[in-house]
Amino acid sequence: ISIREAATAFKAEDFRAAAAHASRANELSPTEERALTILARAAHKTGDHRRALAAWQHLCSLKPASVEPWLQCTRYHMRFKEYSLVANTCNNLLRVEPDHKEGRQILAAVKPLIPKA
């Protein structure tokens, strides 16, 4: 029932409630993709970007062949200036969709920012 409540709250733009319901649904069913997606989007809307990133990362592990979770993780790592992690998630994104325009642009932009080992 929490997933329905999460979706309803999200549609009503009550993002804090949506995140709370989605989090409960995720606790009950950790592989529920819809709950994680709502949680990620609602957390973003409330400014809880680390929580949003964690939800997208969980989705990456559940759906490694899906573009959106990798793209969202890439964007959050850019926001946090975690350039090595940007490159990692971006490379995974490009494995899924080799011609992804934004992914290629981001990867090209961060390569010079990654310290050489």
C-alpha cells in the first residue's frame, strides 16, 4: 500500500510524504523499482540529493542495463564534484547506450579533472 501512497503523494507534489512512503515500500520490498524511482525523485525535490543518489545507485544494481539510473548517478556525482565516480558511472552508461550524447559530453568534460595515478 505504501507504493500507492507514495505515487499519490508525488502526484500531489507532497514530496516529503512521497519519500517517506516510498522509503517504507522499499524497506518492505528492497527490489521494488517503482518505490526506488519515486524515492529518488522525491528526495531530489526535497533537496536530499545524497538520498536520491543512494536510491539511483540501488536501481543501478537492480537494472544494470537501464540508462536512467546510470545517467542520474552521473549527474549527482557531477553535482558533488566526484569526478572519478562520474567517469565510472558514465562508462557504465555508455556500455548500455554507446551513443548517449550527454554521457559522451560529460565523460569528455571530466577526464581532464581526474587526477592521474
